[in-house]
Amino acid sequence: MRGAGYFQVVEPLFSSEELLVAAVPVMGEENLRLTLTELDTERLSSRARAALAEHHGLADDMLRVEELEAALPSMTQWRVTAGRSVDWGALEADLGTALPSDFRSLAEAYPVLVIDDFLMLSVPTPGGEASWASESREDEILQDLYEMGDTEGYVPFPQPGGLISWAESNSGDSFYWGTSPGDPDAWPVVVRGDNGDWSEFPVGAVEFLTGVYRRTIHVPGMPGDFPSDSPEVLGLGDRID
């Protein structure tokens, strides 16, 4: 043992078929964070290292969600503590690409959210994955803008590097991912304001929203009262009619 508070993985476990998770827990203010810095990762099998990397990534994603919750305290009443069980394998197969892991973590914790009766965050509904994928591949508004030459070089998905929408406002502002580079976790946020302004931000969707509502990210072309001082969040149910 390496002292109180540590867990050690021993070599005989490496060959088991069980999920291998080896981590050093470090207590934060109210969160248990995982770090790999104290592990002798050279002794771990490739399977164990992959499990560690995935576990560490999920922890980082949930920290981003928690930071968004801190910026939007009223959203926490809509949190689905047991998870929403979106079929990501089916959705991503239909869509033709994986999606950013921070968005997946947010979509497992929350239904569709409407912020200040203005911005709607579109997450897939369990049972409605095919519909979400289809709408993402057939974005008629974006396609029309592209055909009119009004996208400043951006192209619709599924063209290489094309845009996929993940939110929109009730005044016609659109929020996309730019699907280049190839790693979805590196996709930037691209925004088209209703006045035709295009802007790009080198962050993921969850970090972008956190920055907007903390007023550390300014989005050109948005209404003057966006964001409001005390944004309210409404969660929409997962019922499919």
C-alpha cells in the first residue's frame, strides 16, 4: 500500500475481463478528483491504461458540467441523477461521427434545456436518437445559407469539417460545432448571429456556455440583454409522442 487514501492495482488483475480502474483519489472542496500522476503507469497493461484514460476524461467532463451548473444554478433542478441512457452507439452510427464527450456527459445529466426563454440547448432524447441524427444531417436552414453563399466558408455536415447544430435561440442565432479537426473533443464552437455575424471559439459546447454565462466569452451580434443577470433555466421532458 502507498498510504491512506490510495488504491493500488496488482498485476494479477490485469488479465481479468473486468473493467480495470486504478486511480489516486485526491479530495477537493466537495469533489473527488482522479489523477494519474502518482501511478506507475508503465506497470499497467494497455487495457488498464485505456480504462484509466477514459475514467480521467469522464471526470474532467463532469467537472465542466459542474462549472456550468455553478454559472447557471437554476439548471440543477432538472438534473437526471440516474442518467438518461441515450443510445450513443446508435445515434453516432446514424449520424456518421462521434460527438464531443463533454456534450455527451451533459446530455446524460440533463434533458433539453431552455435558458431565459431564449437559448435552447438541443440534446438527444432516449428513443429519439435517429431523429436527432437525421435533423443534424439535414439542416435545411444551414443548407440554404450555404447555397446562398452566406456561410463565410463554413459548410454543412456531412461535408468534411461541416457544421453540426447543438443549440439555437428564439431570435434566429445558431450554435454549431465545426467538425474539424478529427477529434470531436477538439471541435470548436461556431456561432452565426441572426444579423449574419459568424464567430468561432476554440472551446467545447459546455465550456462555451459557461464562459457566456460567466461573461468571460462575448458573442458578437447577440442581443444587448444577452446574457441576463439572473438567467432562469427550464428543462423539457423526455416524453416522445
